[in-house]
Amino acid sequence: MLKPELEDGDVTLADPAFRADVLNGFAARPRAIPARWFYDRRGSELFEAITDLPEYYPTRVESGILRHAGSAVAARVGAGRAVVEFGSGSSAKTPLLLGAIAPAAYVPIDISGDFLRESSAALSSAFPGLPVHPIEADFMHPIALPAAVAALPKLGFFPGSTIGNMIPSSAVDLLRAMRMWLGTGAMLLIGMDRLKDEDVLVRAYDDAQGVTAAFNVNLLERINRELAGTIPIAAFRHRAIWNDMRSRIEMHLEALAEIDFTIEGRAFSMKAGETIHTENSHKYGPRDARILLRAGGWTPVSEWTDPEDRFALILAEAQAARTAP
């Protein structure tokens, strides 16, 4: 799905999927909006700022694992693969992988066109002999890979524990779709955040500087801008909650008072204390992660973690179907 370019205040060009998810999400009980709509230009910039925060450990830890395990990843993957990155963003960790494995091509996929174009240009400069084929799309929908990489063996790259943003059934569906897109014999290098102390997890999603709060609230600002919303931004606060039963951090936007507002002329109201559920970040133990991958059609073959076991990079393979265990 291509994301149309928008001008400030332009309602007619608003992404119809964004409009549908927002209107349906506010009408539903409990209210919820998919996390992929965080990533307009401003949201993408704020997320990159989040990755530099002292409380937000995943990016630093995963980058450290990539630096340490690069040669081992290369030995298992082999040279000459097309690297297909799902949700590439600024591609900050990508050079660590590309520099280690000698790929034949790079295919970044991201919903934010501005970030995609800038990061693709930067990587083309950093790796001048590497063909780069950017795709502006939402990878939660069917994707056609470029014909230029059709005959190449593939390596999917899904860092950042983005898989944790999905409920398990959706995560399995996405993993199965990735297997179909990349093909039998493909490999997948995926990041998964580990279970750990609740205080550490909550601080990672509710930092002292308020950057994550701004990232969450930016969703409301985007609704007001792109969908002619009248949401009173100051009437909401960011909340990060650990849900132990579901093994996930939840992000919510909580109404601080009773409010009324409209979105594209449609009236809504919320009572004080009611929330809009905007994101999940599921955390997986080692066995949980392997079961999730197997359910999605991927066989784990290698795994690397940091000394404190806070985060894991797992390499899995799309092996041929078997008739017996």
C-alpha cells in the first residue's frame, strides 16, 4: 500500500486506510488505533530520538549484538543474498549487517516515504556498488518484491523487536507472509526483546525527557492535521503499562477530563480516565520466541544475545515442508 504525500491541513488526500482505522478505532470499545500510524514524518523523527534515550536499551543492545556477531551471521547466511528489510526507518542498524555479509542487493520497505528516500540515498552513498531498491509500503499488506531481486536468495531483516508490536496471531500471520514473499530457502534475521524487570520495561516506554510521550501524542496531532480533527491535545496524557498476563508493555493515551471532539465532522466523546490503546510491545522468553517463529513457518538455526540476555537476534530459515517431525 503506497502512502500518498500530504500537505498540512489536506483532508482529501488523507490515506483512506488511516481514516478507516482512526474512525473505527474511536468507535470501538475499548478504543484502539494500530501503531503503524505513528510513523508520519514527525513520528519517525521522534522514534529515532527515542532510540538514543538512556532508558531505551533495545537499539543500543541490538546494535552491539550485530557488531559482535556479524562474522557469525555472515558464516551462516553466506554472500550474495538480497537483504529485504521490513520497516527500515532510518536504517541505522542496516550498515552493520550489510558490511558483514556481502549482499547482492538491498530492499528497504517502509511506510514513511521521506525517511525511506533519505535512508536509501545515504546507504547508496555508503555502499556505492550495492543496488538499492526502496519500496514505500505498509508491510502488513501484500508486497511485491522488485523483479531485479527475484532470482536472488533472500535474507529478511526485521530488527528492533517490531514483531513485538503485534498480537501473537498477527505476528504469526506476518511471519507466514514473509516466508511466502521471501521463498523457501530464505533466511530471516529478527530481533526480539526479552522478558525482564517491570521497572526497566516501563521506563523504556515512559522516559524522563517525555520523548515517548510526545511520540504517542503526535498520533493525535496527526489526526487533527490530516483528518480535520478537533481533539484537545492537552486533555490527554501518555501512559505505559506492563500487562503481565499478556507479557507486554501497552501504550495508551488517557483522557484527563470529559471531552467532546470531532474527526471529519463525526462526533466523539470520552470520559476522564478512558484511554485510546495505541501500541503493544510483547516480550518473549527464548522458548516463546522459537515457538512463535516455528508457528510462522521459520526454523530457528542460530541465536545471539547480549551478556545480560536483554535482547536476542535470531536467525531462522524457511526450510522445505516436511511430512514428519
